Amino acid sequence: MRKEMLAMLAAATLVTGVAGCKGGEKEKRLDPLDKEEKVSMKVMFWDNSLFYRQYGNFFATEFPNVDIEVLDMQQLYSDPNVTADEGLDKFIEANKPDVLLLSEAQYAKYAKDGKLLELDPIIEKDDFSMDGIHPAMPSLLRELGDGKLYGLSPEIESAGLFYNSELFEKYGIETPRDSMSWDEVFELAKRFPVDGESDKRVYGLSLGSEMTVGNFIRTVGQAQGLQSVNADGSRVSFDTASWKKVAESVIDLIRSGAYHVPVEDEAGNFLMEDIYRRDVFLLGGAAMRFGKNRTVMKLRQAVEDLKWEPIEWGVVTAPVDPNNRNQNRYFELGVQIYAISTESSNVRAAWEFIKYINGEKYAQLNHRSVFGGLKTWTDYEEEQDGRSMEPFLKLDPAMNAGSEQLKAPPRFLDRFSEIITSEVDTVLSGEQTLDEAMRKIQEIGQEELKENNASD
């Protein structure tokens, strides 16, 4: 999370008790914000100038009387000996922000701990309409908030299946369609030739430059709602028939030669060109690529910044559970959740800010996010590079889509993917059977989970 986060409102007068209201106190109402009165508030964000480009300048046209102090979050990650959660706790305690900027896991934890103001009563009394907002945003936030809404996000993330239309035309293969299952995608990928040198040949499918085999298997399982830990996060649940079937499909695809297995960058090259060169789809060497909506930005940067040859690409919906083809399990909110601290003395101003950046007017004015996210007001999501972003948004959000990220300790899932990768590699090399690997993944994973739970 450190790497991802680095690359990336006198107090308002309130009715008695509102600043500390929690839960279901729906009778509370915020007094209107007097636009003639000077008000100040503190907002968490990654960078002062970036904040004003993205939000501040727009908000100031509506509320010029509100002075915003931007709390630079980059200092959260200045101490390598402090975890992200510890750093956030210290940052909030020291700076007392009114508006908090949180990730999904942070939002869920702070909501559970009673540190966030419930927004449902405010939204109801303020007649704030969310009719034009994509249902994935409030659905995910309510799921994370145990049925209640403690924040809003102007952007959502999703995923899709990108394809190189020129390669499909060249080999006379029909292009992907919406709502394909992963097995159907795999069979389509296998129709492309597998001969030729590794750096010159065409691959049927890629998942980008950093997708390990373990991450690949977990990503495929996600489409079916499979979880690798149980409901209370105490037990690994991987040695099952469903997970085995997923692993078998992935192993079969790799053995067929149709999948590009990314090579680990041992030299530690972090320049954009070095990273992008490891993504064969960007180079025109893969027919399909599963990726988040930010892949659109990568395709643009490869042409505009690196001067690479443009690819004739298209995109369809992300692979789905064949038993639920109208649902997308890859919606997420990333680190763009805005919430109000229960300790805020400027609740009215804080709510006006959150309401504004999540409102229809802002969605109309803000043409493109600097973060590459998708607008929750989908009617105002514009085409990018001449392509509609509808495939990322057209399916319904699936419930419990990201709950695994909340059940397990923060560091466990990355380590678990490493365990899966290591054991599946030995299956690919013939050193052990898949049944043996599944048992070892379960056993080693359980020990790792136990250690992580003990240290948290």
C-alpha cells in the first residue's frame, strides 16, 4: 500500500449533540452553512497543489468563505519502521482532520471503532440525492460499514478484459464479448499460436507485469466469490474442490503456452519505461489483458510519453461467475473514501465539502480525474481515447466482493500469494502433484495466518 499511495473545512454552528452523533440518531439536523461567515477546516490529501487541481478550486467557487488546510499525507510513510495503520492513527491524532481520506480497510476499521460520523441521517435531512450514482459505491461502503454509510467516494475502480483487435483480425479469431467466464477466456487465449521466441511471439492472455501465479489464481477465484480465509479471519480455506478447480485451469493455461508469465524484475527498475516494457500487451505482444480501468491510462502514456506505436484496443466487461453473468466482483474504492471525523468541530463545512465533490455539479465540471478513476456519476463519465468506459460499469456490483481483504491481517494476503506461487511452480516443474501442493498451501498458509494474527 505504501508504494501505491506514494505514486498517487470559526466552526460551523450545529444543533446540540450533532458533532458527536453516531449510529441511528436520525433526528439530528445540521444548520445551514452561512456563506458570509469565515470557516476553516482540515482535509487529508496527498499533496496541496494536487488537491486544489482536483477539488479545491472547484469547491472554492461555491464556498469562497471556507478556508481549507490540506494535511499532506505523504508524511504518513516517511518512517519505514511504522506500519500504515500506526502512521495513520498518529497522523490523525496529531493533526485532527475534519475530513478523512481513507482506504477500504481503514474506512472499515474506523467505522467499527466509532471514529466516523454516520452520514445516513445527514443525507436524509439534507435531501442529498444519489439517484445518478453507480450503485457499487454506496453498496461497497455499506458493506464495509456493517450496513451503514460513513463516507462517500467520487470515484470507483473496476476491471475489464482488454483486447488487441488487430491480433484478433490477423488470426481470424472472434473478439471477446461481455460477461465471459474465466474458462471461456482461457479457451479463447489458447486459439492463438504459441510458437516463436518468448520476446517476439504472441500470447493469448496477459495480466500485466506484476501479476504472479498466486495472484492470478486468487484473481480468478474472486470472480466466483471464493475466499481464501474463513469468516472471522482465523482459518485458511484453500484446500477445497473449488480452489483446486481454479488452480487446475490456471496451470493448464500456463502449460499450454498461451499465458504470458511475467518475469520478476530482479534489478529493481522503477522507471516507467522499464515497468511498461514488462507488460507485453502494451508492446502489442498479447491478444488479451485483464486489468483495472487504469490500464487505459497506461495505454495512453505508452504512446504519449514513451512514443510507442499505438495499439488498436477494445475492452469488454471483466470475467464473471458463469452462474451470475450480470455481476462484477472487481469493483473497489481504493484510497478515495472521504469521511467526517466524529471529533470534527466543523461538521457542516466538512459535509458540504464531501457533498460537493460527490455531487452532480462537480461530476459535470470535472472532466478527468488525476488518479484515473471512474466517476460514480456515470452519466458524466466521458470516453477515453475514443472508447466508452461502459464495460467497466455496466454490470451490477456483487456483495462481499472485497471482504477477504478485511478478514485477513494486512500483510497476510501478499504473503499467501507468494506461498501459492512457490508451490504451484513446483507443480509446473513436475516436482509435486497439485493435490500435494494444495495441502502444503493450506498448511503453510495457516501457519502464516496464525503468526500474522498473533502480531496484530
